[in-house]
Amino acid sequence: MKVGRVIGNVVSTIKHDFFEGERLLMVQLVDNGEDYDGYLICTDVVGAGSDETVLILDEGSSARTIYGIESAPIRSVIVGIIDDIHELDT
């Protein structure tokens, strides 16, 4: 699992049939509350919006399980919207 922040939509006129009707979002990866070099293009199953902090499932086989399609060409799926992150004192 990874944490990211939605920074935009991805629009494609030519795409694999699997992505028909799917929302594609560009997500900036976040570590300890700070953006870092790297982003993912993710499908969205929770209705995330612009600038929201999200939880990303970034593993192909698990992502395909979300959709229940064994041969889907998918790797990254937004599976949650994060309200707040608290660091535990150790």
C-alpha cells in the first residue's frame, strides 16, 4: 500500500477495453506528509477528488482481485480516502 495525493485526471481516447468507463487519476506519491519524486496513474473505486489524500493498492494481482478480472491490465487502484494521518509516539 502507498499513500498519495490526487493531482489530476487522465484522459485517453484510445485505451484497452478494460478501462472503458473507468476513472483514471494521476496521484503524486507522499511520504511522511511530503510529496516526493514519483506518481502513479490509478483507477478509482472510491470516488476520490482533486487534492485528496488517498490509499493506493499498487500490486497487479491484488488490483485485479478488486475488479474480479484475472486478466485485466491493471496495477494501481485507489482503495481509500485518508482523512488524517497520525504518527505514533515510540
